[in-house]
Amino acid sequence: MLEEMEQSDLLIESRQYRSPSGRRALNLRNVADFAFVDMITLYVLSQEYETGGMSSHYANKTMGFRNFLKPRLSGTDLYISLNILSDPDGYFGQSIASNPVNDKMLRSKLNLNLPTLRRYFDLLQDGKLTRDDAAVLFLRLEKQLNIISSPLKSMRRLAQDYAGLNTMQRSLLVTRLLQFYHKNAKRSELAVFLEDLGKSKGYILSGPIDAELTNLGYQSAFAQAAKAALPLAGMAAGYKMGQAIVGKPTIQHKSH
């Protein structure tokens, strides 16, 4: 079976897992983080008119087999991530081995619940994943995938309240997600759609972003959004823009 799969590697539709050498450079922690970020991104895409249909189609294709126990060559990035996490000893699971000692420890902490995944994908596919559903399901998935990264947890808190975010906070979230993809999953399928959305809606911030203050949408992110949105037309114009920003009312922060 494994030999047949190796010969068919060129047929793999997944962008992220297409290369055998790329899979060997991964470990189970990477894969769990990929899956979590992909599910966050899929929800973000579902909340925008331009990408809602694409998100529903992707959810349908990912959950089309109703479980993740077989190494489907035609699976999406997210399907293959969940297959590895559900069956670490399977074909794709065996092809990642960059940190076997830590992977063994993580296996005992992973507790993917199929009903949770089904509910998430079914609601997403039908366009019925509400803000309350998202909050409950993302928190469960965070625990089941043993997510320990503070930036990923911050992105989850922002994403689950996406409908209530202002433009600055959405920009922050999309920018942080794209930063993750560019650093850790350059071939991601969903990153392509998220980047197109970010560019078309003006959701991509430029310049450095303070991890501790702005990943929850505080005022330094507002300064970044203003900097990205307004062209600099000489020092005088820049000075006036800065004065205008300082004079704006204080942003009311959301509690998470």
C-alpha cells in the first residue's frame, strides 16, 4: 500500500503536503497548529460575502468522507492534517518524523473528537455557524489539538467574534494569520484565498505589529491601520495625519 501511495504522490491535490521532502520536515506539533489555523481561516472566509461560497465548498470537500481515517490523495490540506492527527501511524503520519520524541508525547495529549469536527464542518458548509457556535467549537478544538501557542489562542479569540470586529481588528487578524502562513505553511491552499481577501478589502497591515498589545486589537494596531490606509504626502501631511489620529476618541476595547 505504501509503495503504491509513493508512486502516486504527484497526484496529491493538497498544496501543503504535496512534496514528500516537505512532509518529512514536519512534526506533529506543526500539523496540529496547521489544522487549527486552517479552521480559523475557514471561518473567517465564511464570514465575508466574497469568500463565503468558497469556504462552504472547502468544508464540504474536507468532510466529504465523514471521517479522517484514510489517507486520501485527493484530500484538502485540512483533510490531510486531520488524517495525520487522527492516525499518526498511517501513510501521511509515517512520512513526518522531524521530532519523533516530542511527537510521541503529543500523541498522548491529542484528543480529536469526530462529532465536534462534524458539527463544525456541517454548520460551516450550510452557512449556519453562528458566533456562539464558533466560540464553543473553537475552544473545544483548541483543547483537543493541545494548542499551546499564545498567538494562536489570541487569533482564535478574535476570529470567533469576527462579526463584531471593527475594520482595524479584522485587519489585525488577517495580517496575523497571513504571517503564520508565510512563516510556517507557505504552500497553504487557504492562505491564497485569505491573501486575496485581505488585498481586496484592505485588511493587510504593513510594518511591525506588537505581539502583546495588538493581537487583541489595542490602540497601537489602530495606528498601524491608519499608517497602512493613508498615503504619506510629505512631512507636513504626515504631521497633520498624526495629529488627527491622536485627536480621535479612545477605542473601546472588547473583553475576551
